[in-house]
Amino acid sequence: MAYSLPEIVTRFGGELLDDNGVRISGVAPVERAGPREIAFVSQAKYLRDIESSQAGALILPPEGRDGGRRPRIVTANPYLYFARVSSLLNPAPQPAPGIHPAAVVHPQARVAASATIAAGAVIGEGASIGERSIVGPNSVVGEHVTLGDDCLLHANVTIYHHCVLGSRVILHSGCVVGSDGFGLANEQGRWVKIPQVGRAVIGDDVEVGACTTIDRGALDDTVIEEGVKLDNQIQVAHNVRIGAHTAIAACTGIAGSAKIGSYCMIGGAAMIHGHIEIADKVRISTNTLITKSLTRPGTYTSALPFSEHGEWLRNAVHLRNLDKLAGRIKELEKRIAELEGKEQA
């Protein structure tokens, strides 16, 4: 499928300049794009890269409005515009609705006629599968799970019993929703399991990456609000709440009962302690450890920059002795103050 530039602008807006009638059938990076493809430049400092590009058309920031005679669409947010054009040109495949003969669907489950249940999938008793939703090969939807409309479960997804997912939720392969939280009591050195009787509740338009796990609540629910985007291999512990439209990168760990606000951005491999609260619109840098609540928006960073190993070892010695050094500085400040007092006397 190909689109003319006026057709694209009619859909998404922007200012079209020097249209030559080209029809666009694909997207590509600036340096590799061909005459039927569209590319983008997000920042003015990269406009020099378009000089040698063979792209049929470009998506440019306002600074590129007067850049040559090549067909171009000028917009305030080229990256977002490119994402929308890419979605237009690369629509997700839509399998034929129906239940594959090799799927297992409990007689008491409710599956919309427009839904697709792939080979090897298992749908438990009392589960509800919404309109046009797709359950991929070997995925398991547990007892009394509610899956909304237009959801996509890729292969080998597992949703435990009684969990609730809204509409347009995407779960990538290996994702587990509703597994037991790490609830244990100690009895004379032995661990006693605490039943996890809450649910995992996921809002509309949430996307969860491959091999990410979202534990069910111990008593109350674990809640992922609408529009949240979770990368691959994230651990979300029991009774965590993640606010709407927050994005979290890969390998982040969130301990139990942490509450993360809306519109937050959390970098990869960050660690969030349990029972703390993070305000709305907080940014947390990669590899940062958060041990107490963050009550104000802003950017928070704790990870040390890398260095040559020998230098790192020397710095580590000083870090290990920071408390002692701080004490010595306080003592020196006290003695200096005493000396200054004597001089003034």
C-alpha cells in the first residue's frame, strides 16, 4: 500500500512543501531510504544528513522548512509524526477470527465471535475474551480472567486467574500477569507462604514487554493504569501501582507496594524500594536506586559514571570512607570556628 504526501498530511497534519507526486510505500533511516520511502530528522543539528539522502520525502522540524527542493513535511514533532506514518504503512497483521481446533476453551468461557484463539492456547473457566482480541499460540488465559476488546497476546503469554485487562492491551511473549507476589513469613528459620489473594488489574492501552512479570496483589490489587508502557524483563511486585502513561525501561525492579505516579519516565535497570511513593512527572536515570519517596517532579540520578578500573578502585576507597571524611571535616570546621573566635576576641 502506498500513500501520496497530500493523503498523509490530510491524516496527520503538518506543512507539505515541494510535493512532486511521489507515493510513499515505506519508512527508513535517512541514510538508507530510497525514492519510495520517507525518512525523518528530529533535530536541526542533523539536517546536514539529508544532503546525501535518497529518500523520496522527508519529515523535518521547522528549522528544515527551507532546506532544498526535496518533498518534505514540516512539523513541530518529527519523531511523533514519523511514528504515525510508520503505523500507517506497517499495519499489524489481522488473523482470521475463530478458535483453532488445537486450542482448549472451557465451555463456560465467553469468547467474542470476532476474537482469534490460536493453536495451543488455553482459555479457562469463566474467562471473557473481548471483541477482535487475539490470543497467541500456547498462551494461557486463566479462570475468570477478563480480557477487553482489541487486545493482543503474543505467543506464550500467561495470565493467572481473576486478573482484569482493559482494551487494546498488548502483552509480548513470555509475559506473566498475576503470578504470586513474594509474600513469606518466617517461622523459626523456615519460610511460610502467604496466600496472594489480590488481582493484577491492567488499564486500557497498556503495552508490556517480553518476559516482564506483574505479580498479583497480596490482599489488594496490583494496578497498572491506562497508557503505561513497560519494556522487556521488568519485575513489578505485589500491590504496586503505576500511574497513567508512565514509561519504564528494561530490567527495572519495583518492590512491593511502591506507588509510581503518572507521566513518569524510569530508565533501564533502575531499582525502586517497596512502600515508597513517587510523584507524577518524575524522571529516574538508568541504574538509579530509589530508597525513599520522591515528592516533587524532577530528574533523579544515583548511578556513578564508569571509569578506568584502576581509577574506579581508588575512588571506591574514598567512597567507602566518606562518613569518616565527613566527620573529620566537621571537626576541622569546628576548630577553625574556634580559632576565628579567638582572633576576633
